[in-house]
Amino acid sequence: MIRVVVADDQELVRAGFAMILDTQPDIEVVAEAADGFAAIGATREHAPEVVLLDIRMPGMDGIEAARVICAETSSKVVILTTFDQDDYLFDALRAGASGFLLKDVRRDDLVHAVRAVASGDSLLAPSVTRTLIAAFASGAAALPPQTSRLDVLTARETEILRLLGTGRSNAEIAAALVVSEHTVKTHVSNVLAKLSLRDRVQAVIAAYETGLIHPGTRPA
């Protein structure tokens, strides 16, 4: 059973998401929250697999709540918002969010997102993915290369990170390197652990921040 906390300051929105998720046989909404403080409290109490966080909430917003939740717990965060501007996107991802969906998400896509994130995958809405790629390609999200972070990686792990940064799946990486998909999964896990990354979304960001992928690199 996938346990979920839903946090949104609008009661109707919160109830709507909870109702959709509660109809699924493998998902249970264990708590609802109207602000970031309540979301953190509910997460600490119930230890859910997934926390849905609205970005704009009174008291403590979703991004700050995500930072606390991701730092203190193993719960995965999916950000829900009506906004897809770059600042919200990058703040949410750097806070540790594993998913970022717009509030007009379709019912089936919401359910899929919760299941995907609970299983360890990362997920971005298509429009958010386009924003992320476009911003990096234009240099809007670029930071001075932090190449020293790569010192802990082997040559193969560095290559894996570079390929992750181009958006390739495990199967595509395996084909490119002529190795098994199981081997790729092992390397990906090692990369995430050594760089203290929560998921593949943060690995993509790290690939850019370390200079492995440069603005304008064509995604796979």
C-alpha cells in the first residue's frame, strides 16, 4: 500500500486529489494538511511513501516544506502547482522533489505519478520537462562548473552521469555502453549514493552543474 499525505491550502483542491487517490486499491491518503508546517508534522507522524505539496501555502510554502521533508525523511515529494516558471521549477527540484506536476494534471497521470515516485522513479510534467531543458540550453540555470564533485566517481560512473544528463533511460544507457541493464542500475545507484542525490532528476541537475553537460547539449 502506498501511503500519501496531501498538502494544499485550498480545501476543495486538497479533497479532490485525496478522493482521486483514495479510489485506487493500492493507494491510501493517510493525512491532509493546509500548510507546510502541518505537512511536515503529518509526514513525521505517518511516514508516507509520497507527499503531495502545493507550492503556495501560508506559513511555510511547499518548497521549504520539501527541503525539510527530504532532509529528515525518506518520503518522496511531488510538487503540485498552477505555475511552471523556472524559479519554482528549479527551487522545487533542488529542494529534493522527485516530481513536479501542474494542478490541471489528468486523473490517470496523477495516479501514475504517485506510483512512479513511490517506486523510486522521478517524474516531470511534459511542459515542465520542456522548461527545464530550455532553461539549461539557454544557460538560464547554469552555475559555475563544480567539477570537484566528480572526484568521488569512477570513470564509468562519470560516463553514466553524463548519459543520465542527456535524459537517457537505463535501457538506452545499457545499449550505448554495451553492458547489461542490471549493470547500469548498479552504476546509477552508486552515482546517486556518492553524490548524495535522491533520484535521476537531481542527477540531471548535477550533470549540468558539474559541467558534464553544457548548455545546448541535445537531449537523447
